[in-house]
Amino acid sequence: MVTTRSASKAASPASRASSLAADPATAAATTAAAPLLRPWAHAPSRTTLYWLYVSLPLVVWDSVYVLFRPWTMEGGPMHWPLWAPYRKYGEVDHVYGWKAFDDRDGFTSAQGALNVAETAMYFFYLYLYATAGVRVAGRGTTKVLTGRPAALAVLTVFSAAVMTLSKTVLYWLQEFFSDYEHIGHNNLYDLIVFWIIPNGFWLVFPSYVIYALWGEIVDGLTIASTGASIKSE
């Protein structure tokens, strides 16, 4: 009797599998009910691409001004016409003006050097996007990265965005903790138009990039740790 019950139990899974195989309609319904799966991939949002296309030339312009002072400052051979707008900005923000330069304030050049590192990382991301990305139906002109290029691209641009946001926050906090040493002399209009709004962009858009990529990184790590694919939308 024990032997008979054991054999019956052992045969049950096989019997169920046989019944599914014998009933194509049931098997098809089971397959249709299963979620469609796709591997992890990266496609940058239009906002991310537009931000990089607009901000990178501005950061290069800013970095050259900072790192080539005093030649790029008013009276220097490189000042006119490309860096002429910095005459006004140096009056608004003394970090960029003669005061910081004459005082040998190293913060200006230090943040300019970090700009170079961040910019190189952003350009590397765009290089990967341009060379390794492929166009996929339904995504318009946006390319999609997969495999190792996707992982490398996401890690690079996420790290660069964290650097940009952290440096910008530090820039604001320096003013707060120094009793607004470099910008406290401005009237409200100049402060808002020439300092708060321009610098605010470098808080908002890097934060957006970090937020957008955070979920992608979590998805990629989930796949790597569990071997599961991400459900298609």
C-alpha cells in the first residue's frame, strides 16, 4: 500500500504535464497569460538630450573663461568678444570677478577643473549614444543602447550628473555659510536675473537626470542579481 501511494504521488506532476501537452488550447491560454519580457536597455529622454546639447557648450565656454584668467577677463587679450558678458557677471558674482582672482581664491579654478571632468564624461556618454545606439521602431529619432554600452553609458552620465548637482549645491551653500560674501552686494533684480535663475538650471536639470536614471540602474541591478527580465509596458 505504501508503495502504491508513493508511485501515485510521483506520477501526479507527469500526469499534469501530459494533460497540458494534450490540450493545446490550455497551453496557449497559459502562454498568453504570461507577461511579455524584454531585456534591460537604455534610451535617453528628449529632456536629457536637449539639456546636454544646450548645457555642454555653455560649460565649455565657462570653463575656458575660468581656467584662462586673467587673459579672458576684462582688459585681457582673450576677453573680447567671446567672454565680454563675463564683465557683468563678474560684477554680480565676485567668484568670477577680479576680487576672487586678486585674493587668489582657489574655489573658482577648482570648480572649473571639475567642470572639465564632468564635461568629458558627458561627451563620452554622447559618443556611446551616437556610435552604439540603434534606432527602434516606435521611438522616433531616439536611439536605444543595450548590453555593455548601455551599462557604461548610464553609469557615466549618472555619475556626471551627481557631480554636477553636488558641485552646484556646494556653490550655493558656500554663499549661505559665508554670509553671501560674493553676491550679497547685488540688488534683488540682478541677483534673480543674473545669479539665481542661471544657476538654478544647474540644480533642476541634473536632478531630473539623476531621477530618470535611478530607476534604470535599479532595473539593471535587479536583472543582474535575479536573472529576471523587466516586464514590457
